[in-house]
Amino acid sequence: MSNPFLINSGPYNVNEILQILNINSNIGENDKIENIKDLFSADKKSITFFHSKKYQEIANKTKASYCLTTENLKDYLPKNCKPIIVKNVLVSTSIVTQKFYPNSIEDEYDNTVIEINKSEFAKRINAGKNVLVGQNVKIGSNCLIGHNSIIEKNVQIGNNCKIGSNTIIRNSIIKDNVSILDNCVIGKKGFGFFPISEKNIRYPHIGIVIINENSEIGCGATIDRGSMSNTEIGKNTFLDNQIHIAHNVKIGDNTIIAGQVGIAGSSTIGNNVKIGGQAGISGHLKIGNNVEIAGGSGVIKNIPDNVKVMGYPAKNIREFLRDNK
Amino acid sequence: MSNPFLINSGPYNVNEILQILNINSNIGENDKIENIKDLFSADKKSITFFHSKKYQEIANKTKASYCLTTENLKDYLPKNCKPIIVKNVLVSTSIVTQKFYPNSIEDEYDNTVIEINKSEFAKRINAGKNVLVGQNVKIGSNCLIGHNSIIEKNVQIGNNCKIGSNTIIRNSIIKDNVSILDNCVIGKKGFGFFPISEKNIRYPHIGIVIINENSEIGCGATIDRGSMSNTEIGKNTFLDNQIHIAHNVKIGDNTIIAGQVGIAGSSTIGNNVKIGGQAGISGHLKIGNNVEIAGGSGVIKNIPDNVKVMGYPAKNIREFLRDNK
Amino acid sequence: MSNPFLINSGPYNVNEILQILNINSNIGENDKIENIKDLFSADKKSITFFHSKKYQEIANKTKASYCLTTENLKDYLPKNCKPIIVKNVLVSTSIVTQKFYPNSIEDEYDNTVIEINKSEFAKRINAGKNVLVGQNVKIGSNCLIGHNSIIEKNVQIGNNCKIGSNTIIRNSIIKDNVSILDNCVIGKKGFGFFPISEKNIRYPHIGIVIINENSEIGCGATIDRGSMSNTEIGKNTFLDNQIHIAHNVKIGDNTIIAGQVGIAGSSTIGNNVKIGGQAGISGHLKIGNNVEIAGGSGVIKNIPDNVKVMGYPAKNIREFLRDNK
């Protein structure tokens, strides 16, 4: 599911895209491009981007018609996909994404909100004092929303959900029976930008946060929305207090995450995983199903299914305990 | 001190308890049970629970008349205590606890609160804007409460206390001269549940949080209330910012805890302890008096009095520094 | 820059200062002392303090006329600076600082605030609902302030700044083009006190927080103001979510700090530094320019320029990875 909230200002001609990138070329001419998507989800009306050999297998199968990439990587692309050679793939991707989604860079507070008791929800939602609600918000039946919480624009909340107090939600889909406790910030832009001396360039965040059925998010959580894909929490997954989930992270079902854990951008966590308190997981990793990660561990590489790890860098738990007797 | 706030819907006949557990037995018949308590605090009107050999010594001295336990453990119980054999002690304990305390599972926002300036405290408490106060709240003299803070139901605050802004307190007893800074959440239910595919079962939390005289709690703290016992912070103990204290933790007097420390459930920390920033302490541990734990350490076993530790797993600090030259 | 907000209740005669320290001496007699400053920034109208050999070089060059110090350290001072011998330098410094700045100990919520839409800023600042603003606040043009945020007294905000929702700022100078996201607490007193059984003595915090141009502070940050100097964040420096910056820390320009990092008191971080998620940096350290600190590392000693470190204790990254294969 892509972001159902953002308005795509496309389509654009390929030539218009080349122009904002300052590229002189006549590939594509007047082909219409409807959207920018990642290698996996792109279709033939899309432009995509390919910036690291790590993704060569998926690049090789992309359905996109155009791809922002480099001289070195272009030969991994299939015949259906024409390379557009750029110096810095991610900066160019950022520029093109902004073209399609001009409002995806900045995260200004939502000034469209009104007090919930003056909104369409006044009669049917059990809300505390000083609750604010923005435009394009849907809330199911039998929900509670605590004091001072702000449901900004572009949020869908299912049935039987409980939102605590002082919590802020934006750009998110919350499914049925989800609890989000106090002081959380769900759906803000991720920590993505291109470091440039004097003034960093912020990266667009066109993804959303999806929290699936029966899950619980503890106090003080920050769950950032995705940049090019979504951030997603599975069903019946419980997060303790003070957890940070970065952009594009996907967490499976029935997973349990203890307090103060941090998961860096774009990592994937399987089903039935247990993560102990204060563990950290680096970005762009794949953690399998039924994995157990001991509290305080630092995970810096992929973990296959059914493995228990501990330590920093995290390794097999028996090995760790033997080495640290 | 047990939770003075929760209403006990007992007593129940032993038979009524057996019935909700689906147990066919005629032990006890019509004995009245007044409460469910842990092995240590149970008296002869109580039912208790015993689920791990770790607690065999204390089980052997319990004063409870009945005990939820397993076939393997029942022989550790004294003669005065009749075992009730169940498959999963903690799930059964949860079910019985809910019977006595039907409101101890969910942590819905308190919708009984009113603005403090329309309450009995309007004249005598120095409170900021938009402060809310629930039912069954007591506040001593000479207290300050910052803007947007919420003192939910079932809270006692002593004299000369300072509560910051954006802070939420429930189910707690705050003694004299305590400072709680901004953005804290004190007294919410702990991260306790039985993991069950499709839909986890939440654990009841019938304990409270007690913060003793002259202590200070930094910004962004989360201190969860106890499940079967209380969470307690000693006198003159200072916590820095962004600290997480899980359910049932007991911290002694004159203890100093630096920023971003996490203490997992049911651990006990002594008096005059110093814990450096970002250290983590696993659950169910006993940390002695006058212990020093270096910043960043991960403590996974008990520490006796007067010891300095460092590392993950934390060990004697001299040994650690020698091994890591 | 020292704190432009605090009112200095001096000058005092040297004799008045000796008297509050219970010192019988006739040095200085009626010399006027205008201020208390650290060894480096003190001028001849100041009293300073010197408590550790670590600072001997800077002590040797101080311009202060008087210095709180010990018998052992006094000979490092230059001739222009008369030693005042005390038992505990920091406790005495605290007492003298309180004499000059009686309001620097406690951090009570600011009860001078009013709703921003009833303030001088009503027409020109784009602010959300329930925003409060204190006395002695300046806000530049083209700024946004999100819902429920509190700009307490003694704050200067530049042009084009974006403050999120539920954020609290006090005793701070925010330069142009700075973004501070939701749920932050900026400028509170640091975690400084003298541990004394029964009742710790809080340390005065007469510094401020300075956040320089083009920087971004993520959600849930706590940035404490300085005790004797300021806490400062450089230009174009980006902090991710849930970061804790203790008192007196200085961070350079173009630095990137990932989620859940903690930096303990008085450490200095250079320019162009990258710090991975959950890393911790001990107090009183100097981290050079262009340093990279891997996520989860624990830094316990100084790091020179251009070095990459990893591990706990953090060491050269190649060495760490070789040792942990």
C-alpha cells in the first residue's frame, strides 16, 4: 500500500524530469511518467532509482520504464527500463520526488486542526479535553482519545482503538483494536537528508505509518513514516516504552519489543521475534522469524530465522555467554 | 503498602475461583478468600501464586491458605497452604486477579478529570494553564503543577512538591519535597502480558508507584506501576532525563541514576547506588547497596554490596578495564 | 556568550563572599567582585573556581582576581589571582553562584506565560492552539509554533524557525532556520547536584542553550542548559529522535547524531562528526572533527580528529571489527 493521503502532482513528461535534473538527453522524449516508486513496487508508468549493488537482483526485475542510476550500475537494469545517468542517485531521487509530491519535505504542524468536540466526531468519539483533529481523518467506532492528543490530517483509525494523552499522530493508518499510549509521536518524517555543508537537503517522506490489528505502542514512542515505502508494525505486536522506530522499518506479527529499543531505517523484523530492552538494530538489515535478541545487544548484520543472539556485535547467544564467562 | 486505590470486588469462595479456572476439585469448598497477593505479602485470607523454583524459599514460608502452582512445585509449599494445580501459573494468576480487580487490565485515559481551576484545589495549588485533575486525588500544601499536566484519579501528592509541564500521573503516591520534571508518565500499567498468537492477554496491574521524600525524576521518565507489588523509588534518589523504570522495580535511598538508563521489571536496586548513563539492568535482579554501575553497562546478574561494575555483561570494573586495554 | 537572561545581584565585596563561605581571612578586604565565571572566561572583576589538576594549564592563565580552590592546587594559579582555600571547591562554587544568581537553582514552571494569541505575537506568529509564551521572549519573522508548545521566559527565536507541538523551551537562544520537532524539552537545568545523604544540594545552572543556524532537533529531545558555561549546538547540525544532551555540552557544525544517543555533561564534539544510534559519550571528553562513532558505541576517552571508532569502550573501528570476527 502506498501513501493514500499525498496528492501526486504528476504526470510529467520524461523531458520535464530531465530538465529539473539539468540533464541534456533525448531519451524518452514525451513519455508520460505518473509516479516515482522503489525498484520493487514500480510499474511501467513509473520512474525508479537504483543506487547500490546491494539491490542488483531486484533492479534486474524492475518493471519501471525509467531508472535514476549511475554509469556503473546501469547494466544491471532489464531492457524495459531506460537508465537516466546522474551523479548522486539519492539527491536526484529526492529532487524528482519533490516534483511529484511538493509537500513531502517539511513537517510543519497541522494548522487545519479543530477541537474534536466541534468536529463531526463530537458525538461518537469518547475524547478527553483539548483533543484536536485535522482534515481527512477517519475514526472507527468505540475509540478513546486521551487529553491533549492531536490527530493531525491524513489519519485513519479503526474500531476499538485507544489513543493515550499528549500523543500526536499524522500520516498514519491505525487498524482495529490498537492501543497507542501517552506521549507518542507517530508518522512524522524520518531522519533522512543529504549532508551538505552549510545547509543539509531534507529528503522527501512520501510513505506513511501502518499499525496493524491488536498491537500496542508504549509511552514515548517515536515511529517515523517511510521515505519511499511505508513504516509498518504487524498484528498483535507489542512495543514497550521509549522505543524509536525509524523510517521504512517493517516489523512482523506477534513480535515483542522491550523498552528503549531502537531500530534504524529500512530494517525488516520478522514474526514472533523477541527483542530485549535497549537493544539496537542497525539500518537496512533483515531479522528473520522467531529470532530472540537479548537486551542491550547491538545487531549489525542480518539474522536468519530461529536464532538467539546477544552482545555487540550480536552473535549466537551460546557463543557470547561462553566468551564472556 | 498495597494499592490503596483499587476496589477489591472480593471476597470469593474458593469454589468460585476454581470455577473461573475450569478446575474440578473440592478442596476448600466454601472457604472465603479475600484477596490475591504475592508469596511474601499473602496472609491466611489470601490466595497466592508460585511459578518458579527461584522463589522456593519464600514459597516455603508463605502464609497464604491457597496457592496457584504446578505439580512440580507444589511440594515446596508449607502445610498451611493448599496447592491449586494449574497449567500456566501466570495466566491463572491473571484470571484470578481480574476477578478481584476487574479494572486493573486496561489503562484508559481518565475521563473523570476536570480543570484544576474549577476543582477544590483552585485556590490553594499554584497550577499552570490547562491542568487537569481526577477523582480521589489529594495534594499537600505548597505544591506547583506545570502547564498541561494531568493528575489522573488515584494520586496522592505530599507537601512542597513540584510537578513540571506536560506530565501525566496516575495510581501513584508522591511523598513530600519530590520534583517530577516535564513530559513524564508516572503510574501507567507495566509491559506485562501473556504472548498468545492472534491476541496477547494483558496482565493485571494492581500495584502503584511510590516516590519517596526529596527525590527528583527527570524529563521524559516513564515509571510503570507494579503488577502484583508496587514500583518504588527511595528517598533522596535522583533520576536524570529519559529514564525507564519498569513494573515492580524497587530503588533504594540516595541513589543517582544518569540519563537514558533502563531498569527491567521486578529488579531491586539498593541504597547509595550510582548508575551511569544508558546502563541497562535486566529483570528480576538484585543490585546491592553502594554499587557503582558504569555508563553503558548491561547488567545481567545480581551484584553484591560495594562492588563497581562495567561492561556488557557487566563485570568487576578493574577486570573490565584490564581486558579492554 | 554568557547567559543574557539572568539578573546578577552583585557586585559583592570579597568579604561578603568569604562570610557566606564561613571563612575567616582578610585577603581582598573590600575589593568588589562583579561575577563568578569559569577559569577561561573570568576577567579581573570575577571570582573563579579550580577543582581538578585536569584544568591546571587553563588555571595558570586565568585573569580572575580570586579563585576558589584547594591547598594542593593553589600554586598553579598565576600571581594576579588570589586563592581562597575551601574544603569542597564545587560546593563553595555553588554557594557563591547562588549569591550572584539567586534564581538559578530551581526550575519551577513559568507562571508568567500567557496565551500567545493574547500576546504581542498574536498577529505575526503562525501558532497552533494552546500555545503559551512567557516574559522576555523574542521571536523573529516567519516562524511556526505547534500546538500546546510553551515558550517560557528568557527565550530568543530567530527567523524562519519551526517549533513542533508539545515542546517546551526556556533559557535558550535559537538562531535562524532552526527546526525543533515535537515533545522536546530545551533549556531545563542540568542533572547537577552534590550528593548528600538525606537531601542532595542542587547545583546552580546559570548557562543557557544556544542552537545555531539551520540545525534540526528531533522529537523527544532533552537539551539541558549549562551550569557555569552554555550548552551549544553548532550550525547545520541534525539530531534524530530521543536524544539527550546534558549540561555544558558543545557540539560543532555539520554534525549528524542518530536516534537515542546520549552525551554526558561538559563533553565537546567537533565539526562534521557522525554518531550512530544509541551511542553514548561520557562526560568531560573531547571528540575531534570528522570523527565517526558507530551506533551503540560507548565512548569513554577523547578521540582525535579524523578517527572512526566502534565498541564499548570505543576503539578504532578496524581493530574492533578484527577482534570481533
